[in-house]
Amino acid sequence: GQLGLGDTVNKNVPTLITSGIGGLNVVAVSAGGSHSLFLTSTGAVYATGFNYFVQLGLGNNVNKNVPTLITSGIGGLKVVAISAGYGHSLFLTSTGAVYAAGYNGFGPLGLGDNVDKNVPTLITSGIGSLNVVAISAGGHSLFLTSTGAVYATGNNGSGELGLGDTVNKNVPTLITSGIGSLNVVAISAGEAHSFFLTSTGAVYATGANSYGQLGLGDNVNKNVPTLITSGIGGLNVVAVSTGVYHSLFLTSTGAVYATGYNYYGQLGLGDTVNKNVPTLITSGTYSRLMDKNNAPAKFVGTGNGSYSIAYSYDGVRWIPVLNSKSIFSGKGTGITYSTILSIWVAVGEGTTNSIAYSLDGITWVGGGTSIFSINGNGV
């Protein structure tokens, strides 16, 4: 029921969600392992999908197939950002406070214990008194503060928390190595690796690296944020996105680089060979992603192991930059750049999950072999 369409039937074309959020002005969406979150202009949050780990935050573990309003925990608050992880959800409020719900076996909720929570619960330790400005939920959780500091919690088996060890944490813990003295402006949590983008356009990476997804020129896991010097080393990177086993980088000139697992061709490099350094994507309709005013694109998204997509902002909306199959790779067909200009897309990290958002407040959803995502990583 993660598509929110009132049933559990997979869809391979974008289908209008009419229940729950049908008449509301949705301003952000996030797709997790098998659940979806929707944020409205009033700061309310709706959730749908798989709820075995109580990740919907609805006070129970019953799956939902229509977007359902979360009334507990964050019910009376103005939420400004949402992030759906593999089995948990994070909610950022207008005051910089963070609430968490769902699976907590490895401590990704940051609540000081390992007990699942079925309603959004305020994180008071680590970041409790800080002004958090960005959140990212993957297999673990990252928090970015207004001072550019980053805190991490949850599963750390591959060093993805960047704390210099592989010990799980159940409270947000400040990362002091690698990026400790730097001004971080963006974060991205994948399944078991993390990226940190600094104000100078440099990228640091930590965590699982079996397929070269860290872009460091080897396949060795790292447990502290490590500067990427090859491929994008001297470039001004403006956006990063972590998938399960691959990663994307967008530069200020609109160029896109990719690294990691490439069995399905998700790196968009014209082959299926894994890469362990960020490699420039030159194939496809565009070798540089530009908006209608010939300015660089502002965003890239990674899929859950087998899909990638890119977006360009034209000053009004985010536009997926596609040819007949997608600029990178994928199975969707029949949707072209010219026919999709009215859609703003976010990609999910579930096995059949993808979400597209129209700026007029109407939300559209596709799944299965949708052109938007085979599996995605939550944008």
C-alpha cells in the first residue's frame, strides 16, 4: 500500500492519489523501504505503506494503503522536512527539533534505546538543544545543524556513521574526524554509506565500499569521512545522492559523475562495470544537465541499486531530464522530456516504490517498472 492508492496492486504508470491527500497542497514527499511520507503546506504529515516496523508513526503496526494523517507526536507541530528510511521515519519541525518513529533495533531513532516507536518521538539527546536544518534517513540517520556540524546514529557495521569505529550508536553523536572542522551544507544517508558535502564543494564519504560506492579508488570500507580526490576532486560539487550501492555527484557546471555498483547500468556510463572513482557521465541526451535558462541542474537522485535519475530546476519546478528511457538507465518507456515538464519527482528506496509530485498540489504516484524508479533512495 505504499503508493497510497487504496489497494495493493502495483502500478506502472503515474496514478493520481485521490484519498487522504487528494485535495491538499503537498510540498514534499519521501519514499522509504516500503513506505511513503507526504508533507503538506500546513506542516501536516501523511503516511502510507508497510508498517510492520511501525514506521508510519500512526500508533499501531497496521499497513495502510491510503495516506493517513499522523496525529500523535507531531500532530500539532509544523513539520518542514521529512525523510523515510528503510524501516524508520524522521520529521524535522520549524523550530529545528527532530522526531523519529519506526524500527530502532540498531538505534537509528537516536532516542537512547533500541525500542521501536510507533509514534513520532522527540529526540532529546545529542541534538536535543541544537537547531537541526537537514535530516537524512537510510539504514541509519544523519542530522545537519545550522552551524554545519553533523551528528549520526544507528547501524554502524560498515563505519557509515563516520565515528572512527564500527560500534552502533543509539543517540546522535557528533562526527569530529574528517569533517569535524568543516562547514557541511548537505548530507545523504544510503543503506550503509554516507556522504557529506561542504561549503567549498568538496565531498567526504564513509561506510560500506564493497562496490566502490565511496568513490575513493578502492573497495575498502571507511569509518571516518574521507575526502574524495579522484574524478570530482578539483570540482565544485553542489549536490550528492547515495543509493544502496552506488552514488551520484552533480557539479556547478551541470556535469554528473557516478561511482559504485553498476550491474544494471545504473551509473549511466554505457557499460555494466563497477566503478570506484566518480566517473563523468557522457552518454545520453545530455552530457551536462541544464535547465531551460541554460543554467546547471540542481539535483540528482540515486535508485535502490538499479536506477538513477536526474532533475533540472527551471525556476518554477524540478524537471526530470530524460530521453525515452531516462538519461542514465532504466526500464520505463514512453515518457519524454517534452511530456513531463509539469512534474516534480522524488524517488523512493523501496522495492516497488516511486513518487512524482506536481507543483499544483496534486500528487502522482508510480511503481514497479515506472520510468521514475525501480527502487530509489529518497529525495
